Amino acid sequence: MRDILNFLSKLTWKRIWNAGLVVSSYYLSRWTGKPRQWGQPFTISLEPTTACNLRCPECPSGLRAFSRPTGNLKEDFFRQTIDELHRELLYLIFYFQGEPYINPNFLDMVAYAHRKGIYTITSTNGHFLSQENARRTIESGLDRLIISVDGTTQDTYESYRKEGKLEVVLQGARNVVAWKKRMRSSTPHIIFQFLVVRPNEHQIAEVYRLAEEIGIDEVKLKTAQVYDYEQGNELIPTNDKYSRYARQEDGTYRIKNYLLNHCWKLWHSCVITWDGLVVPCCFDKDAEYRLGDLKTNSFRDIWQSEAYQGFREQLFRGRDQIDICTNCTEGCKVWVSE
């Protein structure tokens, strides 16, 4: 409830009006089959860095497999972007690829977004939550902190989080909880995210116990996106409830949901890479669909550009013709209710 009230406290009449414009233009576009875009996005994802300390097998950062340039988001560019968008912006998803805390100016940028009244969320692998960073995280005003805990024993955890140390992550979580109490802060809302894969699915109950013991606010189970799933994959859970993929009679797998020829993401949000490329959503990890570049154009011009409208129109013609859509669950995360 505190998290909800905190989010509602960020609302302004301008942000509410803008959200109404976005929602109405989306449903009108679906009804007519012709894309119209009113208003500005009320959610953006900004990439602090492409760097990561881990080697997770389904992650371009972990595999060191980017074809696009890699680097850290610069603070002056961040401030310029926030200054342009903050009046309409409700929600900043301050992560994309990479580990946010690797960027040395990350928490200073969080603090800037906080001063602009934006609800700010980040996701971390938890290896950089030292006492100092835990304290600075509370001071920054970060609203939501997702910590990836994909196993409750070291063996299980490192089967996916390659080169990771579970105890470092858990101690980092304890540090944030302790500083939150010490500073009598209601934020951030702390979440343990448990990516359910075959090696760890037997530990789901244990992660809830662990979260309660440490003082974590919430546990979320997330289904895993797997790139090579058609012939099966050792990461696909045996329990169908936790899988994005359904096994067929011939032994192959398909995505459970069927692609619908529209996508809410293209109306209310976007992703901005560390170097200013604007891409449609978080499934475009290598920035193949570059709809604009903030180094040469303003965001407002890009958002209403011919390229963006052309991509929205392409959705209506068939998402199965867009490769980043074919492994999509129509959103960056699929949570599983327990």
C-alpha cells in the first residue's frame, strides 16, 4: 500500500491529462487500424550502462555479444532527456541491459529524477550494494529496487547467474533494508525477483522464506525468456505454470500466447540506450530497430516521426513479421501469481 500511495503522490494534472491522451489514441488506433499518437510516453526505459560483472547465458551483456556500441550513460545527456520529458513522465525504468550500479554516476542520476517528481525503478544483480551504496540508494530517493535472486543456494544460483556470489547479493539486500530502517525511509520498495528456470524451480518456497527473514517487501516470480526454445532448452521449467513455452505433441515448443497485431508498449513507452538511440521496447536488446537518435533530434520529433508511425503501422499488419516480436509476451516481464 505504501508503494501505491508513493506512486500516486507523483501524479500531476499534466501527467494525468497526458496519460489520458495516450490511452485514448491507442484504443482509437486499434479500432480504426490506423496508428494515431497523442501525447508523450508516460514510461521510458533508460540504459545506465551495457557493462555487467556476470555472465548469464540468456543475456547479451552476460555473453558480451552486443553488435551495437557499448558504454555508460553520461549524466549531462541524462539530465537533458529528463528535462525534456519530466512534465509528462510518470515512471522511469532506469535499467535495460547491463548492471546499473556499474555506472559511477547512477545514483546521482536517480536523485535528479527524484527531484523532478518521477517514480523511479531499477533492477540490479545485487553485487554492488555495499554499505555506502545502500545508504546512497536510500538518499537518492529511488522508489523501487528489484534485486535478482535466482536461487537460494550458491550451486543453484550460479547455474544461471554465472560468476555471481549469492551471499554477496543477500548481504547487499540486508544493507539496504538496514539503511532504510536507520533513515526511517519508506522507499525504496524492495523486491526479490526470482527468474524461474529448471535448475531453481524447486526453491520457490525457499525464496519467500528468505525474503521474509531479511525484511524484503515483496517477492516476484518471473518467467524466463529463452532464445532457442523450439527444440527444448535446459532452462525451460518442468512445471508448465512457470514457463512461457508450451510443449507440443511432437516434442517441440511454442510460445504460449498468440501474437496480437497491436502492442500497448508502442504507445505509452520506449527504450533509450546509453548513447541516445530510441528503440521500440526492451525486446530490442541490440537496438536493431532504431527509430531515432537523440544526439541529432529532439525526443518529441522522434516520437511523432515517420519512422515511429511506420513501425506502429507495421504492428497492425502483422507482428509475426517483426523478429523482436516473435518471442514476446507483449511486455518486458511476465509475472506469475502465487
